[in-house]
Amino acid sequence: MTTEGERTRPKTANAGRALAGRLSWGLADQAASSLSNFAVGIYVARSLGVTAFGVFSLAWVTYGVVLNVSRGLATDPLMVRFSAVPDAAWRGAVARSSGAALGVGAALGAACLLVGVGGRVGPAFACLGVVLPGLLLQDAWRFAFFAAGAGRKAFVNDLVWGVALVPALVVAARVGSVAAFVLAWGGSAAVAAVCGCFQSGIRPRLTGAREWLRAHRDLGYRYLVENVSNSGASQLRAYGLGAIVGVGAVGVIRGAELLLGPFLAVLMGLSLVTVAEAARVLRRAPHRLGPFCLLLGGGQAVAALLWGGALLLVPDRAGELVLGGVWHSAAELIVPVTLGVAGAGLGTGAAAGLRALGTARRSLRAQLLASACYLGGGLGGAVAAGTVGSAWGVAAATACGSAVWWLHLRTALREHRQNPIPEVRTS
């Protein structure tokens, strides 16, 4: 006679294997994304030198702000409300959300074109405006695939981007300008964006963008402010550091961050995997959400510390081979940048839990406080002790920000136990 426990164990094992499979594809996709971003940064740093690399870094952080606008309005609500839903509901939602992402790219791309009318950074920003729609659409497909639990398709899409990037970077190196590298990076993303249309069998519906924004404005606008405060703080820190210390300092910070590239890329795209998985945990076993988030954040923090420790053992000759003339300045920042990434990694576990709970107001409050700490620490440290001071200021700020995220998650979990409200839609 089969007991209830014996019937439950196979189901639990199957669910565990399914979760491990989805997380494995998520890690594989992030590895592909990390390698592409790392390769771009290294190639540009070696090809252009510290000052020009600083200009490229300003374009890069601006893209980060625009990306987070798109995620907040278009794809974060998709992850929260359309993970593990019927296929018909998913396809309709993806058509509208990808259309919204494309619309954001077109609108803010036009703004970048207007900004790029002159000066040292002008050409880079003009080219960024041209490639933004493709960059944002490619990112939207990744969110869509992970919401459906099809991480393999996201991984393939990132591989397409990486393959297209190789010849594009070779051509850009021959031109030898920041603008050429921006076009190479964004143009190869457009190739992957087109590939995503074929993979999904869905065409973005620009006409559905307004409908999407209206239907999900309760989450979208709060996530917009939350995301922009995060990336905006990074951008303001870069601009402020350039004004206080010099544009070369921005390149040095970016060079140090490149050494932690795999973990920074994972943090940037973490919601591709973890929000969808946290939403599944919440619906199937709500009591496991807290431990899941702690395991997620703690694992990232430990991995970042181990990677940073390994970087301290890298000989100067090997570092120069990777970063060229940027290495010596960047190597001085390995310890504070590692601590900053570890603190941020710990906080993202709590952030994923808040997103899964759909508590946009609480997660917005946590993000605003964390961003204020980040900006204050980065600029205050720059005033006090230049580039090194800015790095240490950010390390202290991320530790404080992580504590804020976990305090808010603890409160949100307590509220959810008292009044559970599922955040899932089928239309």
C-alpha cells in the first residue's frame, strides 16, 4: 500500500529537478551575458585607453538607466504576473510587453540623439540612441523566455548576440573610435533581437504598449522609479566622479568592476531567473520564500568574495595582459569593489522576494533608501579621498542598503502571512 509520504516524495523530487534545471539555464544564460559584457569592456579598454574608455563607460551607464526604465515599465510586471501561466496568456502579454520595450527604446533613443550633438561624449551618445531599440528588445525576449520557464531559449539568444559581437568588435577596432564600439555592441544586440522574434513566434505589438502600461501601472510606475533610482544613482556617481576627480577616474572604476564582471552581470540580470522562481516558490510553498531568498543572496555574496580573493593573487603581468594600462589603477580597488559587489549580491536575494510578493510600494521604498546610500557613499568618498575613497564609500553603502532590503522583506513576509494575495494574472 502506498502511503501519502511516498506519493509526495516523487512530486517533490520532480519539482526540485525542474527548479534546478531552470536555475541551471539561468546561470548558463548569465554566464553567456557576462562573458559578452566582459569581452566588450576588456576589448574597449585595451583598444582606447583610460580617457576614451571613460567616455564609453558613461554611455554604458546611461544604457543601464534606459534598460531599467524598460524593465520597470515593460518586463518586470511580466515576470511578476505572467510567470508559469497558460501559454495563450503568456503570448499575449509578451507581445504587448515587448512592444512597450521597443517603444521605450525608440523614445529614449531619440533623446540620446538630441544629446549627442557635440563635445567629447556626443558621438557616443548619438550612436547609443541609434542602437537602443535593439538593445531593449533583446533584453525583453530574455525576460519573456524566463517567465515561461524556457531559459534555454534565452541562453541561445545571448549566444547569438555573442557570436554577432565578434566580427563587429573587429571592425570597430579598425575604426578606433568610441562611437564605433557603441555601434558594434548595440548592432550585434539587434541581430539577437530579431532572432528572438523567430524563437518565440511573436512580433512585438507597438500598438499594445499603451494598453500594457495602463493595465500594469500599479506595478510598472513604481518599478520604474525603483529601477531608475538604482541605475540613476550609478550614473550620477559616474558623472560626479568625473567632475570631482576626472573622466579617467570613471574608466578606473569601470576597469575594477570589469574584474568582478561575472558577478556584476549576474546582479544586473538577476530578475531574469530569481523573480520568476521566487514567484513559483511563493505560490507553491509560501513558507519557503524567506529561506530561498537567503540562500540566493548569501550564495552570491560568498561567490563574489571568493572571486575577489582570487583576483588579489593575479600577477601584474597577467593583469596588464587583460586591462592594459588600466590594470595598475584598477588593481588598487579590488578589495572595496569586491565588498561592494558582495553586499549588493546579498541584497538582491531580498529584492527578489519583494518583487515576487508584488509589494511594489515597499520595494520602492527600500530601493530609494539603498540608492541614496550608494550615491552619498560614492560621491562623499570621492570628495574625501578621490577614486579610492569613492570605491570604499560604495562598499559601505551597499552593506547598509542590503540591510534595508532584508528588513523590508521580513516585514512584507509577515504581512503576507496575515493577508495572502496572489499576484498572478491570466489576461
